[in-house]
Amino acid sequence: MKKILKDYFTFTRKERTAVIILAVLIVVFIVLPYFIPVKKYKPVINEALQQQVEQVVLKDSFVNRTAVNEDAGNETAVTENVSYELFEFNPNTIDEAGWKKLGLRDKTIKTILNYRSKGGKFKSAEDIRKIWGLKKEEADRIIPYARVESVHSNNNAATKEIATKASIKIDVNAATPQEWFTIPNMDRSLAYRIIKYKEKLGGFLNVSQVKETYGLTDSVYKTIEPYLVLQTTAIKKININSADDYTLSMHPYINRDVAKAITIYRTQHGAYTKVEDIKKIVFIKEELYQKIAPYLSVE
């Protein structure tokens, strides 16, 4: 044991000198900061930026103070600018655009549409308050304008409904906005969107295409479908021998790539002799061809 200690802890004269010097250096570096003053520089302040930051902080502080404290049960109005338009509506049939027009938030609208898609029905205007996430001030604002038809189980009510559906028939290709409005609980904005979509399409080939209208949910479509018929079959067609790629891409069924390919093929191979010639374009498959062919011509 003594031999081990002697081997590891016995130093030569040079080694002792080196250890002493190292120890002195360590002590010097430890105490040196206490004797050398650190020069401090005044930070450069952008006064304009600082004022902007202060305004943002004050604004956030104000919003936080006016926010609803749900945990404490206190109801305080949130300061926010929400644009809305009040009008009579049926909560069981109004579409997404209609709810937005009433000033509801996207998250709340999604909850309502999800509730209806699963078979949920509003039996009274006050049932709207049960929607998760709907604020009290929002409910107070729209409920006076809600119109919910009473549900009757008697045969007279059922007979009346059948008679109404039988008497109102809308030609989806020729109906005016006023004719669309005759459908019970028909949202005015939805009627205009259906007509606009029909014009972009060139006309409906079948009634089911009405479902493709933006914002028209399955539940709402089912309520208006019994009133829809297809009597006028005239379709507005696009001449693929003269239309440019922009005109072609404006059709709902033709994207930019397909439109560009149709015009490029025409440039490279000459005018189309028949609509079916576009099937020679590699990425126009049979399914797409069947969908767009009725809206195309070579004249």
C-alpha cells in the first residue's frame, strides 16, 4: 500500500514547481474578475418600435380584461367587431353561408352542421342555446329570428306536406331566383349559388348535380330534392377547337392541367375532328372523359 501511495503521490522537483504554478494561475483567474471592472454599454432603443410594442401590450391587456371568465361564472362581453345580418331562418335547413351571415363563428357552425348530419333536429328556437360553444350574446341575437316548423304526427299534416311537394316543382335548368324561393325554407343565398353554379357548368345533366353547389349540405339537399325536376336539357358547350386554356379551366370539371393539355394537343396535332379525340391525351381517363364530354363540342 505504501508503495502504491509513493508511486502516485511522490513528485519530482520540476513536477512540484509545475503544480504550484498551475495552482497560482487558477487562483488568479478566479479572483481577477473582482479587480477588473466590467464596462457596461447603454442599450440602443428604437423608440418607434417600443411605442408599437407598448400599444400591442395595452391592447392585449384590454382584451384579456374584457374576456369571458367562465371558471368564475362571470359573463362579460368580449370586445370584438363581428359583422352580421339578421333575417328569418329555419335552423333545420339554413346552410353554412347562412349561419356565417348571421355572424356565427366557423367552429360553432361546424358543430351545428355535424349535429344535423347525424339526424339532430331543432324542435324549438330555444334549442339553439344547447349548441356547444354558442355564446349567450350570439343566441340572444339570432333566436328571435329563428322559425322552426312544429312537428305534427297527425295524418292531416303529412297529407299537407305531400300536397305541397307535389304542387311545387322547380326546373333546375330554367328556374328563376323567385321560383327557387317558393321551396319551403329555401335560403336566398343558396338559391343564387345554385343558379351561379349551373351557369358555370353550362347546365345540369341530372338533378343530383345540384348537390355539387358550394355550401349545400346533404341534409339540406334532401329537404329540397322532392321539389326538383329536370325539364330543360339544353346544355351550353365549349368549343375545344377555339377555346383557350383559361376559358376551359373556368368549367368546374376541368382543371388547369387538363385545359392546358387540350390546347397544347390541338396546337401540335391540329383541330379536333370529334370530342372523343381528347381521349388521346394520356391523363384524360375514361371517367373524366365521360364527365366532361357532354359539355364540349368541336364546332
